[in-house]
Amino acid sequence: RKEVEQDPGPFNVPEGATVAFNCTYSNSASQSFFWYRQDCRKEPKLLMSVYSSGNEDGRFTAQLNRASQYISLLIRDSKLSDSATYLCVVGEYGNKLVFGAGTILRVKS
Amino acid sequence: GAVVSQHPSWVICKSGTSVKIECRSLDFQATTMFWYRQFPKQSLMLMATSNEGSKATYEQGVEKDKFLINHASLTLSTLTVTSAHPEDSSFYICSAPTNYGYTFGSGTRLTVV
């Protein structure tokens, strides 16, 4: 079983749509949680950290359910520029990051 | 914010040669540097963790004699792929934990022909 699992997609959505990504992780001792965005052939960039209380940053909302070991990302009012691969990332002891394989989002006009 | 400069961005080399990838922290001291590898359509996989002044820690299945890591100063960590083969062709990227979170280098795309 992979440590961090994501639906690879691709998710093809029209501009303005709302789209949700899910992720599960296997290590119950994981300490921190993130969503990163990766554009083709580029380095990952932090989109947002994820907290148990849930957090929102503009059109992006992230949720964490520690009991279910489940993380989600909701994108509202999708823009063309949101097209990318979204990586679910879990931080473990010793600052180690474990990456999911990513979910591809394609926003079309 | 913290910046990690990674070079080269891309490299093509012949099978059997060695390639060195550098990651420099430009405005902070990186006591730790993580080295990842990403194959197409796969996740970033941690290869090793380098710590300034000590031996690197390699993840299971990563050959330490093939992927040489040096972290001799607080601003420079290097990964050398020795005797590269086509199956080593991949995207290699470094990352350092900072006060602002994790900062990544821009990655190196290695193609071995």
C-alpha cells in the first residue's frame, strides 16, 4: 500500500467549476499535512498547509480528518491557471516529506 | 524568503559517465538537504537526507555508492550520479526545511543516453 494515495485523474473541468481532490495516508503518526502544486517539469510549490480545523485561502479550502487519515482540497471557481498537478504531502518525523503521486487538473474554457 | 538554487537545470550524458548536481542555499544556512527523484507520472521519492558535516542517510533501495551525496558546507549540498545508466534518467530535486517551510530547488532533468 502506498504511504500517500491520490486519485491520479485527470480531472477535466470547465472554468468556474468546483472540484474536489481527496487523499489518504497510511502513517497515523504523521505530523503535518500539505497540498503542493506542481506544474509540468517544475518544482513543487506549496499551495497550503492543512489543519484539523480546516483552512481556507481564497478559492482553496483544505480539510484534514486524522481519524480517517484523509485529506481533501476543494477549489472553487476554477481558473485556467489552476491547471496543474496537485500533490498531497505528509510530513513525518525528522522533517521527512512523503509525496502522493499527484492528481492532474485540467481547467478548460 | 529562503531560496535554493539548483544546477544544472537539465543535463544529457552518455551512459557510464558521472553527473554532479548542486544545490546551494542562497540566503540561509541549510543544515539538512533532502534529495528526491521523480519518474514520469510518479510521486517524488525521497532518495537520501544529507546533513552538513556528517554522512548522508539513504532510503531503502537507494545505492549509496551510486548516488554520492556531499554536504560539506551549510550552503552547498551535491548529488553525484556515478556511472549513470539510462534507467537513472529522471527528475532530481533537492529541498531544505527552513523557517518558512520547505524550499525546493528548481530540479534537474537528467537524461542518460
